[in-house]
Amino acid sequence: MARICFVTNFCPPYRAGVFRLLAERLPVDFFFCSRGEERYWNPRVKRVEEGAAFHHLDGFTLVPGIRVTPGLIAEASSTRYDVVVKCLNGKFALPAAFLAAKLTGKKFILWQTMWSHPTTILHRLSYPFLRLIQACADAIVVYGEHGRRYLQGLGLPSRKIFVARQAVDNSWFGQEVAEEDRRALRRSLGIGDRKVVLYVGRLEESKGIPFLVKAVAAMGERRPLLLMIGSGSGRAELDRSIREHGLERDVRVIDHVENLELYRYYAIADLVALPSITTRREREPWGLVLNEAMNQGRPVVATDAVGAAVGGLVREGENGLVVPERDAGALRRAMERILGDDALRARMGRAAR
């Protein structure tokens, strides 16, 4: 069996299970190139450090945003491996892994997360090289059908595009939360019997938070409580928006909840919203919070800038609703439709599981 050199930035909690499962079933070693300093990563979320097949590469920061790990070249070139797998992350790591694999005659598999190329100057300059990697890769693995469509639109042959659907630990996130525990959590948060719209994620521009706040504000006196779990550079703007809309009694913000405790919060929500938008830097590759929410039987509302919403997880009108990005009105109407119809909400919740 071919031995695999799997290179990525680091191991977040939601990847640990699948990485360890792969290590049990395949001859694979994982090499991590990052210290978790990426702008999109919350440092309060603990990276998974330990694993029999986990190896952390030493390196240094050449300039901000570029971490060099010289040992990666030796590992990807080693005769111990027949295949090199690399995600898109890493301005040094991606070209180093690709060139090391190709120059030593190994198969190269690209783990492609993007389904829309960023438009910053740096991304525009690097785009031709990425297109070369895509063209020369022996296979490309994508998150869902949206990723397949994107690559096919670039002219890449279908035969080398493979979908590895994004998943979470269903047994953990789907565990039953007793009614007594739900009521206790609601009391601790001061929610009472109000309907709850839950948002879980970073407070950053790409998450479309202002559109969600505006949508909730427009729902009038019968508006639900908006419970938000997350932190980020957009916190000050969020607090200002809450004050401007007079939502101090209608929004609760929790900076951090451990990933393994989130299922309890999904259990008290009436729906989960993910209002992400496309920015110059990114478009939501997937949105695993939707997987997590569905395990608790929660219907979801997401925009068409969310990979999971257009990639196969969200089935329009069945387990959730998909709305145009940057459209607070459409977001409001979708949430009102679900919150105002108990039978629809229950039916979507059952379908979500």
C-alpha cells in the first residue's frame, strides 16, 4: 500500500478524529507547518498536538504571513513516501510540498478548500502558480459539489476531482440533552422561554454579522433572542450595532465555548444562522457549524456564500433555507418563516438529523 505524507497547517479539534482514523487505516504521517497564528484562527481554541502519526515541523517567520519550515522539503522528498497530500494553506508549504513531490516522482494530491479565488493583490499574483498546481496535481479533493463545479468551470477534468464531504462527530454532537439541562442552560443565560436564533463562529467581516443583526432588528417586538458564540476583530462593531439598533435585551454574546460543549447550545436553539458573505479574502469553504446544528435537529438558515448551503448539506425547504448573501431582508423573512411555523420547524429539524 502506498505510504502517504499528509501536509497541513495544524490540527484543529474538528479534524482530530478523522486524522486519527486515517492513521489507523492507512500508512500515513501528518506534518504540521504552523503554530496556529493564522488570522482566521481563534487562539483560544486549542489545537490538537498529540497523535501517533502527528509531526510538528520547526520553522521561522520570513516575513509576516510566510512561515518557512525547511524540514518539509526533506519529508516530502523522502523515499519513505509514495504520495504527498497538501492543503492550500501556506505560501511556503504549498509550493515546497508540490515541487518536492513532483521532482521526486511522487503522486501529488491537492486538498482544495476554495470555491472562489480571493481577489487581493497577493492572491492575484499567486493565481497562475496555483493554476499550475491544479493542472499538474494527480488528484484534487474538494469539500462538496460546489467545489467540483468550481474546478470544472476552470476546465479541470472531472476524472481527477473527488468529493470528500465535510463531517463532524455525529455521535458526539447528536447526543441527547435532557429537557432539565436545556432549561438550566436557558436560565443561566437569562433567555427564559424566548425563541432563540443561534450564531456560532468568528466575528469577522466574512461572516456577515451586520446583516444578521439588521435582520433580527427588523423583526419587531416579536423578535427572537440572538445568541452569538464567538470572538474576533468585529466585536467592537457588533457591540456598536447592537446599541444603535436598541438590541441590548435581544442579543447575548459569549466569547468562547469549548467545541465539545457546543452541542448543549445547539439544543436550546430554535434555528441556527450562518450569514456569511464573499469578501476579497475569502468565501466560506463549508461551515461545519451547520453539520453540528443538524445533529441536534436544528433547522438552519444560511446564505449562498456558504459552501455547505450550496454544496449538498442544506436541502432547500427540507432541512433549512438558503438566502442571497448580503440581503438582510431575505435573511429576516427566512428566519420568520421557520420561527413562525412550529410544524415546519419540527419537520425541518427531523430532516436535519
